[in-house]
Amino acid sequence: MPELRKDAVTGTWVIVAAERSKRPHDFNLQGHHLKHNDCIFCYGNENKTPPEVLAWRPLGGEPNTPGWTVRAFPNKFPAVTVQGAPDCRETPDGNIMTAVGAHEVIVDCPDHSVSFGQLSDRQAELVIQALVERFRVLSRNPMVRYIQVFKNCGTAAGSSIEHVHWQLISVPVVPENVLRETAGAEKYREKHGVCGYCRMISGQGTGGERVIETGADFVVFSPFASRFPYETWILPRRHEADFRGIGDKELTSLGRILRKTVGRIEQALDYPPYNIVLHSAPLDKGYRDYHWHLEIMPRLSVAAGFELGTGVFINPVAPEISAAVLREADPGMRQEPVRKGGN
Amino acid sequence: MPELRKDAVTGTWVIVAAERSKRPHDFNLQGHHLKHNDCIFCYGNENKTPPEVLAWRPLGGEPNTPGWTVRAFPNKFPAVTVQGAPDCRETPDGNIMTAVGAHEVIVDCPDHSVSFGQLSDRQAELVIQALVERFRVLSRNPMVRYIQVFKNCGTAAGSSIEHVHWQLISVPVVPENVLRETAGAEKYREKHGVCGYCRMISGQGTGGERVIETGADFVVFSPFASRFPYETWILPRRHEADFRGIGDKELTSLGRILRKTVGRIEQALDYPPYNIVLHSAPLDKGYRDYHWHLEIMPRLSVAAGFELGTGVFINPVAPEISAAVLREADPGMRQEPVRKGGN
């Protein structure tokens, strides 16, 4: 069973995923991408994944068969387990509990060769809709305290599968980063009388030097203290702590602006490896001062000893430069979804 | 000038290193290693580095010429600047200050093709001695609040230079990770009446399932909440917060046991990329409850979206397995240093 273990001094949790256990020779540093035909995320290989938990099939059809536009299913090699209860135990070495939770995959489109920035606006919207729906379903489990939604794209961003997809992992603890961020948001509000994230948006009028795009519902910008070259945040204009609070109109806007932003990054940086990370409030309390958002992190450099020791990232690109480059980048817009018969 | 910027909400510092600024096409994801003859860390290229700040020449000789066994100099592309004062300014976006500090390199031996685990015990001891000496010198600058000592080995660990070396970066702030760790150590002491790190050592008698080696002065083990596969810590038996407090006998022991431990990792994992990070107390206060140590992190997997979002690492190798593998590994001992005429 995968375990959550907490360092007795720092309080940092880790997941020791026994099911994924590897001996020295099992690691593949170069990464490998499955060939097109072997991809279990492609049409015709639905029986090679665990049974689907969501699929949009505009023309109908049986579950776990081709014909879907977006499809979600449990991860075949989960980092957490759906079985049992967390059962936190204190040991002399630190706390330990079963890593109870769900680990799901959402495949963004049937086409193996398409990137997220190459999706149609409509397809991107469907993907966001699927994310919201699975997030809502997973959050109903009372043992779950936090859900991390993320996208890994490219080997250097930790992805072993090329076919464009998202993942959700739910956990029975509130992770340290989330605690720090929500506590910081509360402190900021107390000190300044306004949400720190709302402040970031209002400080970024059109023409601001770190702004990339301003939409009716979302603002895209390079954050002041960017950790990564070309790090990009997407913030909803409306103050809301919880991703589940997203409205229908916002959902459509988010699909469009996220696709466009990833398109800019793909064009400017030649399809770099990247991660997208959703930041949303923990599930178990009303974190009114928090403000959900997305963080996009191209992985052009490697966190090395200095970063691992201090937590301070060295960023060789000033966010003002990053914003200028991405503002001018072609967002690679396509008008219509690709609807191929197979993959 | 490189800047330190602090996120207004999370309080996280970053260094925006303008001098290292890169446009999109400047990033090299595959990494590249300089050819042997072009290596500026090799004999004969001393004039291609900034002037040395330390060098041991057993047979004498002029500064910045061959004949040294260990050599230190400022980094040619520093992440911080030795000029000016920090001058912290509050802005609406967050705090900002000049990243004042030193960024130095220590080359472990003249031989380009030797790994740290292949050094002689005596050579490893000389390296530790050089680290302690430069740490002490840099700590005399009253603007410096923390010094990070680290080794990056291999492209996937963030190193662009193959020739074996260490780096030191001093900064005018106490980084967040360090604050959390020292606060955690204090809390642990308050709660349990004993240092958390001393507790880790006493809990690891010979035969403990996470112990790799127990020496007279140091204990080597896989930590309970290992974040990385084959993560390995080296703790001094004697409680001491500050690396500068290391004694002469400990220094000799550390050279030997660190070389041996890296040798085990090199043999077991076939010369993997790795980082070594020194954890020592901040310079500006007496952190009596802290306990300095070294953390060695092989970089066999990539921190992806889940880790970036939560700070929770997913480790596919249980530390009990890691310790068993490394305990049995050949530490690759060599009796005498390699002393070649050139590089």
C-alpha cells in the first residue's frame, strides 16, 4: 500500500509508493515515449486502461470503446490507493498513514499528435469541463482533504506518456505548500485589507509590463517572483477560493485563454516541456481569503543543489522579459477541432 | 544586478539573475559537456577562471597556474553579486533587494575524468577542508545571513560542467526552507526534550533497517521520509548546529565517509546524476537546537506537477529498500589519489 510519511523535524509529507517500487536498473533517465500504436490513451486501446469514469461521446457508443472526445479513468500505476482508511499512526521516526485517495487521468483529445495549444477552443473547454466534473466527484469522499490537478508535458516535466493528458490526485492531508499559501493569503488580507491575488490583478492593467493578456474573466501574467523562466499564471478576476466555484461562462473563457496561453508558450519556446498546476483551496474548511488559479511552468532549467537546499529558485529570465516575449508570441489559434477517425 | 524578489503571498524568495538572462533559444535542454581540453576547471586553463581565492599546491608554484590539488575561485557567471548592499525595498508587488553575496566554485581534483567517489580518502578530506575554509571566510561578511554549500553532478542534477566540483552561494536572507527546518528542530526539541536529528541517530543502531553505515563520528542512513529514490543523509554524531563547528578529526572522518557513500551510490546506480546539499544553521543567531548534516539526492526521477503544486514528493523506492541496496554496494575504495601530470 502506498504510504504517506511525515518528516519528524520539517513536517514535510512524502508518498512512498510501494506499488511503483523500482530497483536501480528500472530507472530510465532519458525517458521514453511509447510509439503511436502502442499508446494506451489512443482509440482502440480503451481496454488497456482501467474502466473509464467519464467520457464524452457526441455520437453515443459503448463505454470503453472509441468515439470519445475526452476520456477519464483511474491511473494504471496509482501513487495512492482507493482502498482502506488513512489511519494516521505516530511512530518515533515520524507519522505514517496509508495514502488513501484517487489518482485519475483525463485524456484531452483522441489525436495522439496534437498538443494542448493545438486544441480547438471548444475542445479545450470540454477538457476543463471534465476536470471540474472529476474534481467535484473526488471531493465528495469525506477522507479527501486536498485534490491536486496537474498536467505534465514532456519527459523533462516528468511525463512518460506523450499523448496530451491531465492528472488528478486526491490526498487525505493538506500538503505543506498549500498550508503555506493559504496562510499567506490570510495574512496578506489581514495586513492589506484586500486579497493578495486580487491585488495582483488590479495592479496589472492593460499595458502593465508583466501582463500577457487580459480577458473579461481571466488575467494572464508573469508573476513578480517567478521561479521558472517563462512561468505564467492565469487568475480569475472574480475572487473565489475554490475551483469548484467556477461558473459556466468562466469555464468557457478558461478553456479559450488556457489554450491560447499554452499556444504562446509552445510557439515562443518551441514546444518546451512544461507543467500546469491548479491551486485551489483545501476541501475541508472555508478558505475565504484564498483565490484559485493556474500556474504554468516551462521546464527549461533544472532545480539543482541550491534550490533543493534553500527553496530559493534562480531564474535566469526576468518576468518582465518573459511577459514581453509571450505577449508577442503567436498563440497558434486553430478554428476547428481535429476530428480524425482513429488516432 | 541580480535581484532577490519575495512573493507577496507565499513569502518565497527567488533570485532573478539578470546577468544570466537568456532568450528562448539559449536554453539547452539536453545539456552539453565541454570537451576535455576546453574545460576551464582543468590544469592549464587557470587564466580562464576569475583569480583563485584558495589553492593547495603541495610543491609550491604561482597562483593561477597548474600544480594545485584543490582550487577555489569566484563563479564566472554568478547568481549573486559581491557589489553593493542588499537595500530591501517594499513594493506593491512584493519585496525586492539586490542579491548581494558571493558565488564560488571549488574544484575537487585536477583530474577531469575522476568522480567524487573515485577520489582518495586524503583528497576527499582536502576538499572538505577547502569547503570549511571558504565557508568560514564567506561567513565573515556581515551582510551574509546564510551560505548554501552544494554539489551538482550530471546534467539532470543541474550541472553544466563535468569536472567534479562544489559551489558555495551566500545570500543576505535566511531562505524559507532553512527557516522551516530550524523552526521544526526547535519545536521537536520543545516537544520531545531531545534534538530530532540526535534522535534519528540513536534510533539507528547498527542493524537498523535504514542504516547504511555507522562510523565513529558520522552515521549514514536513508531518512524515514525520503523524498528521492536512494536519498541518503550523513549526520555527525556530535550535536552541533553550525558546519563551522566541525572538528579536525571529524573533518577527516567526513572526507572518508562521504567519499565512500558517494562511491556506493555510483556503484549501485551506475554513476547517476545527484546533488549533495549541506544543511547548516543560519549565520546570524545561535540556533542551538539545529544539527548540521549533508543530504545526498540521486536525481533518478523528475519532480512533476504534483510535487510542484503540493511540495509532497512521490518516491517509488522505500527507504528500507534503498538502504539495503546501498549497504551491499561496493564503495569503490581506491587507495591512492590519481596524480596525473596534466588533466
